[in-house]
Amino acid sequence: MSAVRSLLRLQQLLSDDIALRLLRSDNAAVTVALLNEHLGGETHRRPAEELYELVDADLELLRDHIDLPQTAQYYCAAWRESGFLVRRPAAESRGETLELSPGALTAIRVFEQIAEPRPTVTESRLASIASQLNALAIETDPDTTRRLKLLEAQRSAIDERIAQVRRGESAVLETDRVLERAQDVISQAQDVPADFARVQARFEELNRSLRTAIIESEGSQRRVLDDVFRGVDLIDDSEEGRTFAAFAALVLDPTLGAAFEDDIDQVLSRPFSAHLNQADRRLLRRFFGALKERSAEIQDVITSFARGLRRYVQSQDYMRDRVLRSSIQEALAAGTRAAKYAKPYQQTGLTLDLSSVRMTSIGEICLHDPAELDASEPIAVEESDEIDLEALKAIVRLSEIDFDELIANVNAVLAEQESATVGDVLARFPATQGAASVIGLVSLAAGQGVVDAENVEIVRWTGNDYTGEHDVGRASELQVHRFTGRVE
């Protein structure tokens, strides 16, 4: 049973772990090479558009060696969906940034360790483990007598080493042993970016879990909501928050920082450092500065999450999400009950009107090319004639209905009788604009009169024929439109 349990656990790990997913992907080498090149160095976060441009340039070169038919934007989207990239909103613009996920950083380190294996069973690593175990034994011993003996033994060993140096009996470490210790330090330093990424991911997970607890704040979960209302900072007070606060305080200690950077300067000034490659020397030189920079980023994330959580509660936004959660649960429960009688693909007979906005891909957008609007032939200049006011009036009457004239005609007929139909008005005042006058009268009667849908009348007017002949008689049968009062 232990083998079966182990197998099931490992199978679950293969499907869930992002690092293993990257290592088992078809284009793992391409993915690791591109992501490590642009996000695995000193620049660990880039705007999305900038990353697309860089990857597109690399793809043009790589296509000579491997089949890569898609664009950089397509591959970055696939990496993001697979969990290799993390998308975050840009702080200084409306865009977004992309950075490596903790799993992707772990996979990259696996590739690097396989490509350039370094000995793990070394004197320096054993000495480091022994030193830490010794310090742990001393600091956790409740017996003060034994603690004093151990500390005095350490002091005696240090005094002896000081005496040997003064007598000239302590030789400088050999180059091979020095390089072994330096490589051990560099190996641990290379693991730090993945550690920071995991810390940030853990705080994001903690923020989501706290918001979920607030939405589900009923019974025992009510404590989370009450703590936020009392002003308790649940992010800082969490185990992760306290652990990181201690780490950040140590990194930001000016005394430790000065000593750390001084030690790095001295190490890199030694002759053995010439045997280190340029990337390792740069890593050591920028290591403490990178620690402070990433610590500040994580601290900003913690502060942002804490403020957002407090604002989420104080603004009562969680009440809206709680109602939405309740509605979703009711819908799921109703769907579960309905599943006994109806299949998910069964036709319902209901019609849903979609938005009239045409949904298209942003890829269809084309840049404006001013050259397309250049005139192929010189523009001819025409001499202007004198304006004929009567001709302009005639053009206006042809393009627009003269409602002022129609209103005056209707009111003139109504001054002589109580009501009048469209036919009555046309019998008294002929349609000067032809069919346009008839349409105008019908529109006025529909808006300010009454329509008798059960009776019809024949209206008559004169207009132009399609052959160009003028004053041709016209007639149409319409529902009775009656004016019953003065129109405006």
C-alpha cells in the first residue's frame, strides 16, 4: 500500500507541479532558454509588450533551427496559462508586466544544475552544516552550564586561531578549497530569486484565503471579519508576515549591510576571484543590493494586500460578493436537482439577445498609413460662382420637409372646422413638396392627433414622374389620420 500511495502522490505531483510541467513540456529547452534570457537575470520583471518584442526577435533566429510557427504573444499567453509566467498590473501605466513563477525558476535551476553540475559533497558544505548544527545546539540548550562550556570552547578555538595567525603558522587556504567554498556560496545565492518568488506567491495565496474567509464569515469564520473591523493587520500578523519581517529587518540593518558589502569587496579583490566567471562575480557584487530591492518589493506587496483587505471590509464590498456567492450556490443546487430530469445539452427553447457590439480580435486592427490618402492626381481648382439664394432655398426644400408650412396649413383648416384629416388639409392646401408633404402631415397627425385604424381615406397630390415629367397626379390609400386640435 505504501508503494501505491507513493505512486498516487507522485502522479498528482506530475500534474500539479509547475516546475515538473515545464520540464516535461514539448519545447522545454526553448521555453527555458527564452525565459531565462529575458527574465532570469538582473531584470526579473518586464512590461508585456517589451517581452513580446524581445521574444519575437529571438524567434526569428530560432526558426532557422526549430519549428516555431506562432508569435511571441501566443507563446507568452500559453506560458502564462501553464503557470510559467505570472501577470501583474503595471504600477506606472495601464499595461501589465510578466515575471517568472516560482515553479519556472525552479525548473530553470534544474536545467542549470544538470548543464553545469557542481559537487554537493564538499568540505565547505559539511563545515556549514556542522556550524549551523553547533549554533542550534547552543542556542536551544536549556542548561546554561552546558551552553557556557560550548561558548567557552568556541572562544578558545578562536583564540588559538588568532595566536596561530600572530605566529605566522596559519596559511591562506589553497585556491581549490577557496573556489569550492565560493561556488557553494554562489549556489545558495542563485536559489534566492526562487525563494522570493515563492514568498510573494505565498502572500498572494494568504490574501486570497483571507478574502475567502471574509466572504464565508459565518460561525467560526466570523473571527477574521471581526479582526479586520478592529484594525488587526492579518497579513503582518500571519506566520509568513512575521517570518518575512524578521528577514527584512536583518537585510535592512545598516551595520550588517556595510559588513556584508565589505566582505564581498574583499573576496572579489582576492586573486582566486579571477577563476570565477563574469556572471558569478556580478551575482556576488549585486547580491545584497538585490536582497534589499526584492525585500522592498515584497514589503510593498504586503502593504498593498493589507490596505486592500481593510478597504474591502470597510467599504462593505464583501457584502456584494457574499450575495453573489449565495446566488451561485443556489444556482448550483438548482442545477444539481435539475440534472436528474434534464441533460446539460438539452435545448431549452430560450433565446438570449447578445450585445449588438461586434466582437473582433485586436489583431484585426491595422495601423493608419497616411500614404494611402495621397492624391494620385493634382486637385483641380474650380472657380466659384455667385450664390443664388432662391436656388439654395429650392435645394433645402428638396432635402428637408417644410414642417413650418404644414403646421400653418393644418391650423388654418382647424380654424374653420373642429377636426380635419390629412386628406382635408391636402384638399385645401396642395402638397408643395409632393410626397414629402404627405409624409410630414402623417407624421404630425401620428404625434399630435389620432389614428383611426379601422377606416381609410384616399389622399391625392402631384409630383414628378420617373421619366422627368412634372405635375403627375398621385394617390394613396391611408388609415385615417385626424387632427383634433391646434398643432405646434
